[in-house]
Amino acid sequence: MRIRYNFISSLLTLSLLSTSTLAAELMVYSSRNASYIKPLFNAYALETGVAVNYLVAPASTLISRIESETKNTDGNVKPADLMIAAGAESFWMASEKGLLAPLESSTLSENVPAHLTSPKRDWFGFASRARTIVYNPATVKASELSSYSELATPKWKGKLCLLTAQSAYTQAFVAMLAKHEGGEKTAQVIRGWVDNLAVAPFAEDMQVLEAINQGRCDVGIVNSYYFIRFKRQVPKTKLTLFWADQKGMGTHVNVTGAAVIANAPNKTQAIDFLEWLTTKEPQVTYAKLSMEYPANPDVYPAREVARLGKFTVDNTNLSAIGQHLSNAQQLMKDAGYQ
């Protein structure tokens, strides 16, 4: 189905291609930082001759804009062809509004595991991030750690650091916990976390890591790629990652994914680009830039990521995050988790 030229791994700049030589154009709306996705757009343009224009904004803004474009018929607005976002919850919201196109693609079926794919097949993960436990080995032994829920027990009182409840990372994580544990048990866990906080919740994972490193708390929960970034900034840190819930639900993951917009003006080309994102070279490129895990199981993660070791993933379909999101938000509010 697809015509391919050699992938330009060196990611030469788009200046080599004038606008007049580009065969077509795609419009991508993205909540992901441009530094991670622009090299992919450049590579695709060089490989196919198709220019990729993009707009970066928060996912909620992009979804509202896509929704308004479906009602705009005056021809003055160039609609989006694809949406790229971090977090299955964003795709769930867009899907519920009917904004995404269901796809049947053997390439996507082969390259993207089922739990990283919408049951409706209207969005697909092309990378995943793990959210797990980090600790200070000077004050905590690995043998003392086990699950996310165990951090709610009294032995961790005054020792825990967490991200704020307003964070999308926290909300998605708690939504999946509610899927597994049910509302009553999840409420108990959240109250235990709040009781165990050493300091007020932080706005960013890097702040959680800094607090543990400074001895303000002993243990916390962060995305694994922030742990890698922190180690780059503080090479002598003793902080250690622990893969949570290996005897239970598995370590929580979420996606960076993409979806073709239902009314995309360049739908065939958009599908081609989405398929391309899940193939080897783009997977390797993105994994090195973001320090996330490639969605394609045949592609190895970047070396720094691989050094974190193998772990059992929670392979529950990530659509569950969207289904339990509002409940998770209410549970945190009721528990006084700020």
C-alpha cells in the first residue's frame, strides 16, 4: 500500500525541500513538545515529499479547536489531519465527541499492542511512559517496597512525596488504580497517601525527585523518563527506581499517541503518517528524544531506558483511564488530595 524512500536517519533540515517541491501537506495538532516531534515531521517530509505543518497547544485546546472545525464550512480554516497527544485520557475525550476516525490497518495491528490501542481503533499509542516508585536507598531498602497502594500504610508517614492532584499524570494514574481497586479501596489509598505526605504535593516530577534527593522525603512516584533526566542533571545522585506492583496489577503506563481526525481533508496521507510513526526508524528516533518506551515490541528502547531494567506492565486497555477519570478526580477531592 505504501511507497517508501530510504529513511534519512540524520534528519537533514527541511530547507533542502522548497515548498514548491512538496507533493502534499499534512496538518498535525499536538500537545507534545515540538522538540520531540519536529524531527519526526522533518524526516517524514524528506522521505515522502509531504510537508507536515503543526500546531502545539494543550490537548483540551486542540480538542475544542477540532470540534469547532467540524462545524466550520466556510473554507477559511485549514482543518487538522491528525492529533498527537500525551495521555490516553485526551484521546478518550476526543473519541467520545466523535472527532476521531476508526481505522483498519494491518500495519497498526502488528506494530501497536492491544492495550495501547483504542477498542474503537480510533487512536494508537506510538510510545509509552511508565509511572513508578523512586526512593532514596540511604533511608529505604528495596525490600520495603512493593505496590503503589502500600505507600498508603502508616510506615510511610512523613516520608512520601507526590505530584499534585491537578496533574494529568496523577489523574490518569489514579483513574487506572480505581479501575483495578474499585472506588472504596482507592479512596482509602488516597487518604493514606495524603496522611503520609512529607510536604505539600509538587507541580512537577522533577521537583519530587529533587525533594527526595535533598532528604525532604524518602520515596515518591514519578514518570521514568524524569528519573533519567534527573540523573543527567545530578550524576552523583543515589536515587533508585523501583518497579511497582510486580506481583499485582503491574506498573502503570500511559501513551504518547496519534489519531486521524474524522473529517481530515488528507485522510489517506494521514493514515500513512500514523502507520509510519509505528515503524522501526521513527520509533527509534522518538524513543531517543523522549526517553519513552517504543510502542512497537520489536524496537528496543534507548540505552538509558533499557538500563532501568525489564518490568511487568499493567496491560489493561488504556481506554479505562478515560472511563474512570471523573471518578478519580472526585475521589481525590473528597480525600483532600490537593
